[in-house]
Amino acid sequence: MILVQALALFFSLVHSIALFADQEVVGHPRVIDGDSLQIATSRIRLVGIDAPEMGQKCRIALEKQYCGELSKDHLAALIGNSRIRCEWSRLDRYDRLLATCFKGDIDINAELVKQGMALAYRRYTDKYVLQEDIAREAGAGLWSAEFVPPWDWRKGVRLDVLGDNR
């Protein structure tokens, strides 16, 4: 009986280690947008943050800008040619890995919010609220612009001041 319990514990431990190993993806990413990446065949959504959509416009210094493109470009510049490590917890409804990604010791998710290029996604977590507060107070990134939060933009809210209600 003790041998059976020991074997069961051993296989349970091996299974847990295998699951943990599967929860990390490392490599050179392709940036999809301001909060999505792909490493090899793994599609990754940066968890706890939300960046403007690719077609989303904002106004910076009285000019229309595609703030989704700005956010994507900022993420690409932040990563550069580096290999990154993404720790994921689960899949989202689009089968993307929900992950926190790191360039060395730098939490990329936190850095994007701190630099004002993404918002804390409070609907799911308050993990990056402090970074958002810092960015807002400093007028960093999007906080120097007029913009609609991405979750509202996806619901159809647009800035009338841009003269573009599409």
C-alpha cells in the first residue's frame, strides 16, 4: 500500500512539473499589436493590460494618430531583437496564452502601462493600476493624448473631436 501511494505521489509530482514547464514560452516574438505577440506557434495575449486597437484613433498635439499603431511600435521597440520569456496561466477565449512576459528582469506588461502605451485592465486584475497611475500623472504616452479606453472603443465609443465616428 505504501509503495502504491509513493508511486501515485511520484507521478503526481512529475505531472505537476510537466504542467509547470508547459507554462513558459521563450523566444524571439513577432509583435501583433500593442498587447499581443507570437513566439513560434504560440499566440500570446499580455495579461492584465489593454492597448488601443490597431484601427483606433486618438488625438495627440491636435493631430489624429493611430494610437494602436503607436502602441504596437512601442512594444516592438521595447523588445527589440531580444529573446523574451512569457509565463502563462491559462488560455483566453481565442486560445491565446494569457501571459506576463519578461525581457530579462523587466516585466514587459508593467513597462507598457508605466510608459503610458497600454492601460491596466481593471476588469480582470488590479496588478498594473500603480503603473497606470504613474503614467497618468506624468502625462506619459497615451496620457498626453485624447483617447477612448480600448474596452470602450470595442463597444463603439469614438472621439467626436476627431471628426471620425467610424
